[in-house]
Amino acid sequence: MRIHKGMTNSEISELLHIVSAAYEIKDKEKNKYKVIAYDRASVAVEHLSSEAKDLWDEGKLEEVAGIGTSIAKHLDEIFRTGKSSHFEKVLKGLPPGMFELMKVSGIGAKTAYKLSKELNIVSEKDALGKLEKAVKEGRVENIEGFGEQSQESIEKAISEVKSRKKRYLLPFATELAGDIIRWLKKDENIVNVDPLGSLRRKASTVGDIDIACASKDPIKTLEHFVKYKNTKRVLEKGDNTASIILANGAHIDLMVHEPSVYGSVLQHFTGSKHHNIALREYANKLGLSLSEYGIKSLKTNRKHKFSKEKDFYEYLKLSWIPPELREDMGEIEKAKENMIPKLVELSDIKADLQIHSAFNIETSHDLGLSNMKDIVKKANELGYEYIALTEHNPSRSGHDEKQVIELLKKKAKAIEQINYSLKNNDKKRVMKVYNSLEVDILPDGNLAISDKALDLLDFALVSIHSSFKQDKKTTTNRVISALNHKKVKIFAHPTGRKINYREGVELDWDVIFKFCKENSKWIEINAAPQRLDLPDYLVKDAINEGIKLTLGTDAHHIDHMDNMLWGVSVAQRGWATKADIINSYSLSEFEKELDR
């Protein structure tokens, strides 16, 4: 694979997996601990909810549980130079094509190496195509150690690789799992059912979907599961587990246990891996051993079963740790002291502070699709007390200042009329609509509209929509310059990342946080599924620095206003409480904060 400076998490995870495989091929016994270390690091990077490159920018890569000093050093070289002399040395002498073959389910390092040698698949270019051709020509079954059945399995697995998609965005994975869970609940034997892994921890992206359930009759439950309407192929079905491939290529695993151990199962398979390792080490010090079946005394060998997950943690003398916090980021220490914070909840949110209406101010970017009245109606349905309408600023192209002012005056008047009607209608819950804009931060740090135009607003959001590749110092100064304006209150979708598409800009967060705290500026958690930005680890850092955060759906249609729960999930993973989120404040409290 190509190594380069801007490698994404999935690319880095794959690279680390490849290096592990190379160590295994060259001398597994000798390199046993290196294989384990690189596999662990690969998993750690795969499940990061923030880009490894961003963590490196902040000097926090070594803080990631699973990435040791040595691996962090090699990744540092990649992010600095776009290459790694160490990895090149490890991979030397091995056919690049073998690592492409490892993308096929069931093909490990040794099998891939053997296939690449026997079939002369040296280059990574079209390696899977060459393997597929060999399968169709019947050449694989003639290789020693293979056979007709192996060949058929490889053929099916290759087709699955071809249809494999990127990691799913959290909302998609949640919806998919939710539909399957609803199907499972139709089975009268089901007692409990929950998603597992990164989905239950509400990570921003999810790979394969794992589900657990407690059932009075596991066999019947599994039979019911594999009959799910969108099942394309049943991969396996045993006494306690089953795996299916859906028509969209998604891989779903179900494990079924008796109700008496369900709490242990839920804890064990929610993870994260590093939380479980830390919890296991903590339990060992208490003379206890943990497993998916319960907690065993190392002294007496007596095992305790747990039907409820909270009882599992309580037995360890810990307060219950919400799944969102299980990332080995200090949650066990806090649970020992009964100091796990009460995380913000969706029901706490009293406003949406980034919504784009269809009011045409001839914006620089995309216009909203819903009119102001429909947005207010939707906000009432959601139980909000106030909202902000934050269309993109008028386009700089084709508008002089006078035209911009006129457009913004028209918008201000429209909002004034809405607020007048709200004031005289006590049946509506929304009491105020704020006149705001999402204003572009230009490459030189200036704002895309003049001071006179900004004065027409209640407050402004600012964000980066261009020149993403500026160096850290330049971008940081650019942001500080924009935030310095008296009308600017919120730094919106601050990293500028788009998940599975574009990593964020480089910023010196210590400088940003310091400025925001000293000047009462707020940083947004953007709830749009493809953004979820500020990322959770920066949410935690911001809160530790005393920064107030806002939530905005970035809605361009009233349906998008339902995305607030995804922003809340990011806030929860960042340890945010109600007090940390500005739009959990009542209207009167918000007014006071706005006037600071």
C-alpha cells in the first residue's frame, strides 16, 4: 500500500496490520510480541473516533492506549516525511500482492503468502482480480493444503470484498442495528437485546455490527435471526452464534446467551478493548478474574453470574460506567471514587444553534430547503425554547457591500416578524429565534462580510470552508483573527473534517482554547453525521480547559434537525455534562451567557 503524510485511520490500521503479518511470515515465534503489539495498535487506530493525524498534531498519539512509543515514533516519521524506513525494511522481500489477498475473509498472512507465491501474484495491482481469475480457472484447489471447498469459500469471500464499503457512519449503523433488533424482538424467547462494541459506545464510525441477546431458547432465536428479511447469505449458525451478510454487504454477528449471564456478556463485548484490559488488571488486584460468563474468585474459584451489567460493575466496587466512556481514559479511576459525571442527555437540549433556512440571502454555499415557519414548527415539536437561523453569508461574488446589507436587512425583518408572532402566542414553546449567520473565515483570517453587515446579527458563527491545507500556525492565527470579532460567538465545525472523506485542518488547540476561555467564545459540536465535529477527544480537552460548547445540527432541512442526538453522543463521549453545553441552558440563562 502507498504510505503518505495524510494517511487516514483506516489506511494506518491496514498498514499496521500488514507490518504485523510481515513479522509473522518472517519468524512468528521470534517476533511474537511484535505481532501482538502491531495487531493491538491496528485495532486501536481502527476504532479511534478522531484522526490519528490530528492526535499526532497535538502531540497526543502516544496517549492512545495500544500505541506504544516505538510505533508512535514510526508513525511520526510518516506524518513528517510521508515514508517509514522501518516499515520499508520490515516489508522488504515480501510480495506486495500478498497483503491485498489478506483483505479476503479467511485468508491470513501465511495463506496469503502461499497463494501469492504459487499463483505468482507479486504486485498489489489487481491482486484480487488475479486471485479471482485463478479461482475461476480451478487453479486454487490444486494447491497443496487447499481443495474444492476452500476454492468456493475464497470465491464467495472475494465477492464480499468487492462490495465492502467504508466504515459506516454512526447513524447508519444505528438504524441498521435498530431494524435487526426490532426483528429479533418479534421472537417470543427474547428477554434482552442490545448492540455491542463501537456501536454501543457511540463511536463516530462503526465496522461490522455485533448484537447480543438473552434468550430462553437460543436455537429458536438464532433460527429467527437468520430469517431476517434482508439476509443475503448465512455465513454460519451454531448453538450460540450466527453471522449473516445483508444485501447491502453489511456483516452482522449475533451471540445468544442465557439471561443469567447477560450482564457479563454485555460488559465484555461492549469494550473498548483497552477499557476491558484495564478493568481486568484492576480486577486481578482484587483477586478476581473477569470473563463474558461472570466474575470468578482466583482464591476460591467460585464464579458469580450477572444478569445486569450494573451489578457486574458494582461487584467490582465501581459505579456503573456508561458505554460512551469506556475508552481507558480515566473512567475506572473515577468509578472507584463514585465520580463518574452525569452526562448530558438529548432531553437536556433546549435549542439548536446552527440551522440553515430557505430564506434566500444568495449564500456563498448551499441554501437551506425549509422555510422559517416550518423550522419554528419543527423546533416546537422538539421542545426547544429558542433556535438560531444561521444561513451561510451572502456570496462575495457578484455582491457589493450595499447589496449584502440589503439582503441581511430583509432576513432580520423576517425574523423580527416571527419573533413578534411568538411573543403573542403563548401556545408555542419556542420563545425566540436568533438572527445569525455562518460566516466564512477567509484564508487571511478576515471574515467574508463587513463589520456593518455583522452588526445586523444577534451573533455570528464562523467556520473554515476553504484553504484546508494551510500550516498549523497560519490556520490557528486565521481562526483567532476571526474569533476576535465582537459579534462572533461560535467556532463552527472547528476541524472542518468530513468523516471517510477529508481529515481536519491543523490547529494549535492550546492556543484556541486559551483564547476562547479568555474571550467567552464557544466551540461547536456539529451534529451532522458526516462531521461530528468537534471530535470527542477534543471535547474532553475543551471541557478540561473550561470551554463552553454548543450543539448545532447544521440542518439544511427540517428532517436534519433530528440529528441532534448524534451531537449529544459526541458530547457524551467527551465527558460533557449539562453545564458544559450552552444550549442546555434556558433562554434567560442563554441571554446572560451571550452578553458576556
